[in-house]
Amino acid sequence: MPVNFLSEDQKAGYGNYHGELTKETLARYFHLDDFDRMNISEKRGDHNRLGYAILLCTVRYLGRFPDLTTIIPVAVIDFLAEQLHIESGSEQVNIYNSGKQRRQHIDEITKIYGYTEFTDTRVAFSLTRWLYSLCWTGTSRPGILFERCTGWLLSHKVLLPGYSLLERYIARLRSRVENRLWYSLAACIDDSQAQRLLELLSVPAGSRYSLLDQLRTGPTKVNATSLVQAIGRLQTIRNLGVTLPAITPVSDTRIAALARYASTAKTTALQRLPEKRKLATLVAFSCCMEATAQDDALELLEALLRDLFNEAVQADKRNRQRTLKDLDRAAEILAKACRMILDDKLPDTDVRDNIFNIIPEDVLKHAVNNVTSIIRPANNVYFNELDAKFKTVRRFLPDLLSRIHFEGNASAEALIEALCWIEVNLKKKKTDNDAPREIINKPWQQHVIRKDGSIDFHAYTFCALKELQLTLKKRDIYVNPSWRYADPRTGLIEGKEWEAMRPIICRSLGLSSAPGATLSAIATELDSTYRDVLDRLPENPAVRFAENGDKTELILSPLDAIEETPSLIALRQRVTDMLPRVDLPELILEIDARTHFTGAFTHSSEQSSRASDLNISICAMLMAEACNTGPEPFIRNDVAALKRDRLTWTDSNYIRDETIRAANAILVAAQSGVPLANIWGGGEVASADGMRFVVPVRTVHAGPNPKYFKEGRGVTWYNLISDQYSGINDIVVPGTLRDSLVILAVVLEQQTDQMPYQIMTDTGAYSDVIFGLFRLLGYRFCPRIADTGGARFWRTDLKADYGPFNAISSHRLNFGKKTEPHWDDILRLIASLKLGRLNVMSIMKTLQTGDRPTSLAQAIAEIGRADKTIHMLTYLDDENKRRRTLQQLNRGEGRHAVARNVFHGKRGELRQAYREGQEDQLGSLGLVLNIIVLWNTIYMDAAIQQLRREGYPVLDSDVEKLSPLQCGHINMQGRYSFTVPESVSKGELRAFNEET
């Protein structure tokens, strides 16, 4: 790796005073204790005493002694001079610097206070061992390692060396670690396996792509042929025969980093790698790609089954529409016959004859047969329509069952047995009659079990596939290896580790080890909330109770609109008019100059790049993705950073999910540092909402929803927005997955320094389980309640008198029966989620089980019902809470409106076929949105300060209502040139494109 990896700012700040020192910093590092004063008092003259104190405190704070060129802040001199009762501190420092005592004082401080030189052999051994372990287990970039290494030296009282020496030391150590990594992975395979891996880089005869390129390309079409090919791709990877030992010295993060590089780098770049590194990269790729390929196949299976069963429903609807006239005629005949049966004037003995006189018997039988053939049971499974598609299923079923090995929890055992039975009987002309029948539910019985008790193989297969679809969604059935379909319990803290961690987790989350104390506190809070809201009910005109038949309904009046004051309107207009007009590329580069966020974009091979003006290339590709235009409008052959090859290289190696998240954390921290942003909020509140994008290309990673995508497919970009207007996390989900499945993941997996504890969402994002999980994790979940009248209110004591609330709170919580028996499992789950051990999306799919909740889900939901009731009561009681919720949700809507303006290319459609491409492009959009918000906030803050200096009446209450979500002053479309080359204007032709 290149030795010189530090930025100019890092070099300038290394071992020097930087910025203004706070009172807290001065008190922590520059306070002189009795021992210090005793040593200082032995020095002759105020200049020596003050100089000695400055040397001592500077080495404590900076890690090195100041030289004569070091600028000592006046605040430090004054703070130390005051403690030593010395006047004219700056003059005394000048006298000291001209003297000859510095070297003697430095040696004395080094000896008395135990400082060590960097060249000491003991230091070298300890630091090397610590840093080597850090590099071996992680993938931190060199700049981060430099900061951590500096911190280690400070904490161990080692005098900082020159920055170039430390740079070279880290570079050498990382190089050693990487060489060991490559040799360790290459040693895991034999010669035949190595040969098979190297063949991946070759291009087969008659093909344009290498085997590696073919394996890296996932499925895009949702059909049986594509699924067979996806399973074949999985088998090809398995045939490489590369598996790592169960106990390997290489960490998962290092393997994943190498695999990521192999997944994005050009084949020619991989071919040029040194032999050991090339083999190590291909080994990592093979190990990780099996999980990826298996996930792709299962995701395609889910999409195919979804389409298969949905098409059966639609086919049945079409058939019924064609038979409506027959049904009407038959129903009319049967209605006429029934009226005669119900006519009490006709003697019972004559009813039959009278009916047949008017309606011939054969006509009546025909009508009955027509109705019987047309009507459908309420729980119809549409088997007739599905059976017509059995050939489609028959195409992929053999490969699916033989090559994907399903595992499951106890509830999925019957399904796994059923799939094994189907695999055995698939090729038999006459199937066995010993099929496991536990999976045959009531709607399927009439189709699966014939009258003679035998099994209809087609119906049984569709019954099993329907159950497979449901259990895959809930992760009751899973595969290994996998990223997205693994056992959701993987990572759950168990055994001795849990016994040791339980007290720490309970203390940090404020939960009791035994259930009694926590559940009793929740019950007490619920009861007191009821009574407090009841006491204030007469003073709350927004809440009333109305009788609707035999039911009492709660009615919450909508919020009245608050008219904006003239001062707010005028201030908003004044600030908006003051914002400079700017082109989006300039805006992005300006924010990079202020925050250096492009420094978070590291090369996918974990190597530092030598490319000049790399920040320009990164900003151009971010804008190309965010504006949905692609790189074409940004290509400039006269600018090295904007040439086509440079942009392609930048996109392939730098723009990826992890670097986007790291850059976003820098922007969020910068936004938090602007005074205006802290007026809007302190980062304690966040809201989550989704934005939909149509995906017109063929892809597995999109879902249908006629409401948002009409006849097409699309994805939902789910965002978490802080009360400072920053987007702090996002997740892309196919179609319109239930918000409640996503919201916990988007909160727990955010990686910024914001720590919101109050989470607001719209109505569709909550469930009892979500309320319970958020409560136990230490958050307050505050969704907007659209239908309070239809919501359930819960209580722990049915005898308690809550006045008018008695009529709507008849549902009783039973913590003793439902929650207490599972308390330890609940704590283990919460601890595992808090520590990031579990896949949040998978565990949510397991808990959100619809009509068949697990006992653990019921236990958490019981706590959630209590917390939901507390929230609804306070929501009814506090108008300010309702307004704050609405205001925060409106911030999310405003952010999405700006996003639509930015994402203007290609009709605003997301044209990415693969999940990674979707995540990277929408992640880039979120990053650019945060850049715009930060730029607007900085300039709005400056504009407000300018107005106040000019004497303009700026009210704090008006400033709170301003918003940085505006883009009218930003040119996002580019500028058009009306100049032509002089030669062309004289009639000559332009030069041909040399890139063809």
C-alpha cells in the first residue's frame, strides 16, 4: 500500500494544538495537582515554572513535547499562569523559549512521569502486537488505524514520533497482515482446487465473458428457466470444492472484504494480481458467493411462487367473469324455485309438482349443476388454476429439492418431510400413499385427499409449495450458508456467555433479571396514565365519546390548522432570497471541502489510491447516481478526473454501501454541528417513512403493488430522518413490504452519532410486537394514530374504574401467563438485537407471524399492547405531542419531495436489476440529499446571523419553523452550451468518436 496516506489536515493536526480549547478540556488536561506543583515549585523564576508547566501539560494533551515552532494557545498560557499565580504569562513564555532549560526539563518530565520513546523495544513489541491484532480482525482504512495508533501511544505514555515515521510503520504492518492473509487462504486449498479457481478468470471458447463474470451475474427474470439456471449457478460454485476449515485463523470481515473486491473488480485486474493474492481473493469469493447464489435462488423462488399463486387468483377471477351470465340465469331459476318452496299458501304435498310444472326437472338440475361448478368456498385455494401450471413447477422442482438443502425449526419439520417425500415420488408413475399429512390444512383437504383416501400428487405438491412460501417468509425454514435466509436464531446469545452478560444487559436497558419488577412497573405506568388522562379529560375538547348502537366509540377531533404569522412568512422569504444560486456539482464539492466526506470512500481492495482529484470523480459518480442520469453527462475528455475510464473505475471500486454509510455519518455529524440544526432538534427524535420507485427493468428484486406501481413492479426506499433533517439510515425493500417489518432494522442498524430514542411513523408501521420490542430496547415508539376509534385499549385490572374509558378498554393483559414464562428468552433476544448479533429483518419476519404467532411473539406483544395503550392515551391527552408527530412526519415528506427533484433522470424510474445496484444508487441519492440539507443549513444559519446583525427582527419561534428542505435555488439540470468549435463553424466535420 502507498506509504503517504494522511491528508494535509491530519498532518497539520498531528501533535499540534488545533481549534479552540473548551473549559472542560482545560480542566481535564491542564489542571496541576499537588505533585505537579511540587515539581514546578523547585524551578527558579516564573519563566521556568510556567515553561515547565506548559511542557508537562502539552505532553499530556498532545502526546509530545512542544518545540519552539509550536504555537501555544493563549488560553493554555493564561490557565496555567493563573494556577501558578504568574502575571504576564506570554512574556514569561518568550523568556523561557530563549533560555537553555528546555532540554533538561524535557528529560526530567520524561523520567519522573514515566514517558517512553517510540523507539523503545518494549513499546515496539506491545504496539505491534496490538495493532497487528487490530488489522487482522478488521478492515479499518489506514487513516483510522493512524488515529487509533495515536490514541494507544497517548494512553501508554509513549512520545509521539514524526507522522511520516508512524505512517511508514502502519504501512509496513498492514502489508505484513495482508501477506499473511493471502498465504493463509491460499493454504486452505490443494493444487486441483487452485487450478479450478484460476480457470474462473479464463474466457471459455465461444463466450464473451469469463466464468467469473458468469458466476457474478445473478438472475433477473422471474420464471422457471431462470430459477433452474440460478440453482445451476449455485451448483457450479459448490463444484469448485472450496471450503474453509471450521476453525480458520482468518476473520469473517477480512474474507468478506476480499470477496467484495472479487465481486466488483474487472477480470483483467484480478489476473494481474500476485499469485498468492489472486488465489486468496478467489477463495474468499468462492466461500462467500455460495451464500449469495443460494440467496438469489431462494429470492427468485419466492417471487416465482408469489406470481404463481397470484396468477391463479387472477385466472379464477377471469373465469368467474366469463360465467357470470350463466350464474345469473341459474340463480334466477333457483330463486324462483325457492320462492315456491317458501310460499306457505301451497300445500306441502303439492310443492314438488308445482315447481316442476313451472320449471322442468332437467332445467332445474342444470341450474344446480351450473351454480355448483361456479361457486367458490371462502377459503378457496384455486387448485384448478394452479394445476394448469404444474408443468412450470415440474421444470424447477427436481433441481430445487435435490440441490437446496432446507433446514427448519420444530414447526417446519412436517414441511421438510413433505418436501423429501415429493422428491422421492417426483419420478414415480404411481406415488406412494405415505405422504406426511400434517401440512394438509382444511382448504386443501378436498383437493389433496381423494375419496378413496389416496393422495393427489399435484395438489399435494402445490399445498407443500404454499406452505414453503409462508415458512420461508417467516424464516421457520432456512438454508446454510446464507446471508438473508439463514437461521434467524444464529447469533442469539446462549449458555455461559448469556449468564455472564445478563446483569450488564439488564442494567444498561433498565430491565430486571426477574420479570416481576419490570412488568409491575409497566402495569403501574399504564394505570397511572389512565388516571392522569381521565383527570384532564373534562379540559380536553378534542376527545369525546359517542354511542353507536350498543358500542361506545372514542372520537378524536383533527388538529386545527395554525396560521403562519406574518413574521414567519417574511423571514422565510427573506432567508430564501438570500440563499446563493448554485449548481449542484459546485454545492457537492463545496461540502466536500468543508467536511472531506469523500475521504470515507476507500478502494474495495482496501488499498489507498494514488489517483489525483479522486474527490471530483467520486462527487461526479454520486451525482450521476442521485440524479439518475448515469455518468454520460459528466464525462469530460479534457479533465482527467472526469474521463469515462476514470468514472467507471471510481464507480466499480469506491461507490458501495459501506462507503456511502461512512460518508453519511460524516455529513450527519457536520449537520449536528451547525447551530441552526440544534434549534430544530437535538437528534433525540427520528421518523421513518417509505418512498416508492417504479423498477421497469426485469429483476427479481422488485415487487408488485397496483396502488403505487400500477401494472409494473417497484421497490420502497425506507428512510430514517432525524429532527435535524438529516437522513441517518435507509433500507431498500422489494415491493411494499409492511413497514413494521422494516422499521426496527432501520433504527438499530444506523451508524451515525445520532442516538434518537423517540421514533415516529405513520399509521401503517406499527404492530403490538414492534411496540414491545421498542419498549424493551429503550426506545419510545410514537406512531401517528389515524383511527383511534378502531384501536384496542388494554388494561391489567378489569375492576379498575377509568370512567368513560371503561367502555373501550375491556381487553385484559395477562403478563403472568403470557410474558413471565418467556422472560429469559425475551432478555436474550433483546440483548442479541442490541449487540447486533441477529439479522433484524429475519427475526422480525419470524415474530410477525400473522394468525399463528409463536409464544415468544405473544409474550413480547403483551408488553407492546401495554406500551401502545400508554402511547394512545398520551396521544389523546397531549395536543403538542400530536403536532410534534405530524411536524416530524412532514419533514420526511418534504425530504422525499426534494428527492423527486434530484432523481429526475429516466422519468424518475429506478433502472437497476440487482439488489446491490439499487442499494448503491438510492444510498447515493440519500447522501446527496444530506449534502443539500447541510449546505442549506449552513447558509441559512449564516443568513439569520447576518439579518440579526443588520437589526432585522428575527424571532426564535420563527427560526424553529424554517426548513432546509428546499431546492429552488439549486440548478440540477446542468447548463447548455451554444458554442461550436471554430473548425465546425467553417463547415468542417467533427472528429469521429475514438472510443468505438
